[in-house]
Amino acid sequence: MTGAPRRVLGRLVGTAFGRAVLACLALAGWALWSGGLFDGPAARQVRASSVYAAPGVDLDRAAAERVVGNRRLVVLMMEPGADLPGACADTERATQGTLVLAMSRDGDDWDTYGCSRLGGDSPRDIGRSMVVETVIGQGADAFVDRPVEALKVIVLNYDRLVRTGLVPDGGRTISPSLPRYLLAGGAVGGVVAGAAVLWWGGRRAGRLADARRAGRDARADERAALGAATAVLAQQIIDLDATGGPASRRLAADYVGLLDEVSGVDAGGSVGRLRERVEELSRRAADLADGPDARTGPAVTRRPRR
């Protein structure tokens, strides 16, 4: 591996997203392997069926499956001269918990090979397995030309072994492998987590949008109040304009400068500052209006008539 791909892989593994991707890939590989990705045709068939018929074998597979039913019995009908122990070994992972009988036609007889996967590795279980593997194929040679009838004999042998206690009673259970459960659980968890994230994100986006709208409404109200206060100040200046005094002219000049700032206001802080200036100018106008003889200038002392 060259330097660039190594650095890219290092950065990918160093992130949470990269580790999650690698974990998903590992889980998918495990699911494919345990699901029979590398199995042969016989193993793939008997994962969900009790009978396998090799190409060229004349067998009504539907009728054969009805004969076997849901017993813990798997029958491999191989072509003449096939490696029966090898066929039995190839289906080991796909036929756990069952009794497997591999058989092929050998002239006027059936060549059979049984492998029991019903017990453990204790000496007692090994002895039972040997007996079961020997008995399961007995009597099938009488029906070499009729494989379905041969299967009926094998099923009778199986039921006899169940009655004697050498084979546990009960049906065969076919269930998906653990990784498939994990993938299904991960898919459900991903959907639930995604829905929760979308719900939480939607609520958060709604709260943010509501806060922005409230802020815009508040700023609009402040600007409206500023406009109203500016209009009141303008009326005060108009009322004082008749005096023509220096104070009135300075107030009018300050008002004109304030109008330039009011026309360009856009932020809440500026509105508040301008509102304070408008109030200040309004107080100045009120003081000028309430001053002694505000329209004629300074007060004049008059003598009362006698």
C-alpha cells in the first residue's frame, strides 16, 4: 500500500464515521459468510430444505420434501460415484442439529453415508451417532428405481430411532444466522434513530425560526416606536420654529443629523440608542417651549401701572 492510500485509510479509521463504516462492512461480511456465500449447491439447498437432488438425479423433489416433512432429517441424493463423505462434510454448517444421509445409486443398490449432527462429542453421543448412521439407510435398497419410496423407508427408520430415544423428537428449526438478526436490528435501530433525529431537528429548527420571527417583530415594533417618537419631535421643532432663536436652530440641526441615522437604522441596539437621542432632543424642545417668554427671547421686566 502506497503512502497516499495509507493516509486516507488512516484518516477514515480515525473518525467515528469511518469506524462505523468498517463495522458495518465487517457485519455484512459476517452475514454473507454465515448465510452461505461460499457454500456449494448442496449446502445452499439444504439450508431451507430437507432434500437435495444433484443434477441428473431423477427425483420429484416436492414429493420428497413432503415425505420428509419437518423432521430433523436431511437427505442428499447425489449422482452415481459421488464422494458421499465429502458431500456430508460440505453441508456441515448448513445442517446443524440434524441427521444427514448422503446416498447415490450404485448399480442395483444404494450407496449410503450417514452423519449425525444431533449430539455432542461425549463417548455416549458418539456411540449413539454410530448406531443412528448405520440404521438410517437400512431397507432402502429395495427401491433403487423409486427414490421417493426409498425416502419413505428412510423416514420410517428415522421415526423408529425417535421412538427408541436415539434421536431427539421434534421438528427442524430453520432460522436466520445471528448477523442477519443484527443487520435487521441495526436497520430498525437506524430508522428509529433517524426518525428521532429528524423530530429533534425539526423541533429545534422550529424554535429557532420562532425566535427569529419574534426578534424581527420586536425590532419592527421598536422601529415603529422610533418613527412615532421622531414624528412627535418633528412637531415640537415646528412649533418652536417661530422663535428663530439660536437654541431652536441648534435643535433643528441636531434633528436633521438624527434623521440621517434613523433612515439607516437596522439593528436593535441602534434603535435603542436612537430612541434615547430622540427622547433627549424631545426634552430639549420641551424645555425651550416651557422657557420664559420662549417665543420672544429673554424675559423683559415691566413696571406695573399705577
